[in-house]
Amino acid sequence: MFIPNPVARLGEEKACRYLIKNGYKIIERNFRKGYGEIDIVSIHQNILVFVEVKTRTSNLYGGAIDAISPQKIKKLVRTAQFYKMLHPKLPDALRIDAILIDLNSNKEVLNFKHVENISGF
């Protein structure tokens, strides 16, 4: 199993807690296929929601949103479609969201943003 770096892991934990608190059911984490990875797979209101989590401790290389390029979205869509093919009994409605987290040097949350439907998928 793939284990993300400590900052990414912390961000994914915070994202999962937020999603569960807001009625999402987490069904898988860190799904990997050769051409892509999905941080969190969940179900919300009968929609299969794939969540990309980007956590940053500085904006030296841009903010969290800057890490989600059109190429990254293309990989997410492809990986989500493959996941759905492997799990045909899951909801047919699909969506890709992003959770963007900025942490300070003490790993406390400065900004937390949930962006729905980043792919128009």
C-alpha cells in the first residue's frame, strides 16, 4: 500500500474527518493504478465522489490549487472511470472534488477549502 508523506497524510486525515462530518461515507483511500492515484473515494447523496487532497506548508511552489493541473485532472478522470469499472454496483453519478489545505509551521490549519466538481465530469 502506498503511504503518502507525513504532510500529505495529515491533510488526508483532516479531509476525511471533514467529509465524514459532512455526511460523506469514505469507502477507500489511496487507490492507485499505474497512471493515477485517488486520495479518497467516497459516497455522498448517492454520488460517487473522488477527492484529491492537496496540503501545503508553504506557498514557495504555489498554493494547493496550483498543484492541480489540467494533466492532473485528466489522470484523475481516467483513474475514477477505471475505479467505477471495477466497482459497477457503486452509484453511477460521479464527481471529482478537491480539498485544499494550507498549514502553518506548527501543522495547524490556516486555510481549508472544499471545491466540488473540479473536472466538470
